[in-house]
Amino acid sequence: MSSASINATTISTPTLDTESSVLLQSITSHGGYAYARMATLAAAGDLRAAEAAREMAWEQLHSGPWHSVLPVWRDAYSMACLHVAKFHFSNGEFRDALRALDMGIIMGGPLLRKDLDSAIEVVSAAKARQYDNGGADADNEGGEKAGSRLLVCPEELDKSEVLRILPIGSLSSKIVGKRSALSLEGFLRDAFLSGSPVIITDCMAHWPARTRWNDVDYLRRVAGDRTVPVEVGKNYLCSEWKQELITFSQFLERVQSNGCRCKVPTYLAQHQLFDQINELRKDISVPDYCYAGGGELRSLNAWFGPAGTVTPLHHDPHHNILAQVVGKKYVRLYSASYYEELYPYSETMLNNSSQLSRHSID
């Protein structure tokens, strides 16, 4: 995107401008007559109509299981979010504009994704100029910054704390081997083809994320007003587990205030954060190891949570490379040959998860 477009005073939506007629026809053919009327009024400058159209599309997105939602309604939601964002942006309400655009990315369809991404760049640039000119500090949403400027203090690893949280007998198991800056050939030969786990050290030192992501001020500055989906609760197998949409600043405050163990943990899990927030994507690079099996990268996700967060024992349908950027993580692995002995759930939605907890292994 050119500097001229980033410094624009209006949001440009070329795809929406050329595809809106066809999209509205498709929406109408699926019963969305009222939506089409509201969207037409929104395009003519009616904010209430834009908000009404967004609410109509939202209801369609929640009318049944996510996989059964018609793709046209996801695109309809993106369209309405763009209209709403335009109004907020023209009024200088940059935070509200960003939330509308993020919701369009998270819940919307692919048709208008380029418009959403370019609009976010324009709004973010305008917000940065406002901050540089002494405007309101949008990064302090929800109050003063909580706790230290560092997300994780560079203190010595407390071995007694590790022993306290690990299941009994953990350290009697085989420990995964470590290799320093393992070559791609060595990775293929010694790990990938043999199906053996390995810890690779000294291959992420060049990532800007290694220092930047431990800086709360940096995270607030580049992502503080962005809306992200988080999981709230002990884990996804618990009855009280739920999902919320909050700003990244609000999420950081919850992470930093999690010192009280009575609080319910909030976790950003398996979200395509780097597709959504390009500034964070620039802080990392995809390791060559990810292409060892040939083909395209399946997904690039982020996990971000407070100390004590536990993911239930489970298996994924594809190979994984975990890059631990900040903090530490204990990972327990079992060979796929022990699948049945790990008591998987019989329900289709949970059959990749074990009924065992880390404290109930027999």
C-alpha cells in the first residue's frame, strides 16, 4: 500500500464498490431482502441502517452450527462492518472503526478481505498520527498499564515450581533430545522421517519477536486496540469454558493480573493472529522445517496466555512445529501407537481429545 493511501482521510473499498451489486443480489436470493435494503441505505450514508444490516448478518451467523452458515452471509457481515467502520473513521472514532473492521475479519467471509486489510492500515496510520500529535492515548484502554513493562521477568527457572506442577513420574520418562541449529537435512533424517520429536535451539535468535513480544508497551502500541477472540475458563473440556471477543489491551491486562490463582484464566489459542495483525507477522519468520514434508504451510497460529494455562491431552491432524517465543512451556508427548490407551472421547467433536487429565494417568 502506498504512503498516499495510508495517509488518506477516507477509507477506500474498491472490491466492495465493484462487487456490492452482485453480493446484494446473492443475499436477496437467500431471503435477505431486509438486509439488502439496509445495506443500500448504509452505502448512501445512513449509519443506523449500517448498524441494522450488521445486526441482521450477525443473527444469520448465529442461526446454527458455524459450518452450516451460508458463505454469502459471512460476506454480508463483512460488508456491513465496512460501512460501519467508514462512519466511525469519518468521525475520528478510530478505536470503534478498528473494532468493526476486526469483527469483519474474524467473522466475515473472504470476498472483502482486501478491503478490510487496507482499511485497517488506513485507520491504524490515522490513529498513530493522532497519538504522535498528542491525542488521546488509545493504548491505555481499560485503565493504567498493569504490572511491569516486561511481560515475563528474566528470572532464574525455579525448579521447585516446575516439580510442583508436573504430574508424578514425569521426569522418569524419556526426555526429548536437543539439537542446536539443526540443518534441514538433519531434521528430515533424524526427526521428520523417523517420526521422532526434537527440540531445536539457536534458530530463532534473529526474530524481532524474541525481544519485542516481552515488551508490554510495544504490544499495546502495535495491537492494543485490535479485537481478538479469547478462551475463558480452565480449558475447552470444562462446562464453564466460553469464548469472548476483547481488545488486545484488555487481554494483556488479564494476563498480567493473573497472579491471583482464583481468577479464571484467559487464553488466546489457535488463532491466526498474524494474518490479522501484520505488524506482529513482521516480527517472525517461518522456519524452513515447516516445509520438510513438501506442499504449503497448513496454518500459522498463535497461543498466548498466563502462567498455569493447561491444554488438555489431544492430537492434531497434522504435524506441528512449536516456537516458544516468550516464557516457558512444559510439553508432554505420547506416541501415536498408544492412541487407544489414552481414552479418547467417543463424541465426534472431541474424539481428538483424551479423557485423562495430567493428574489421572494410570
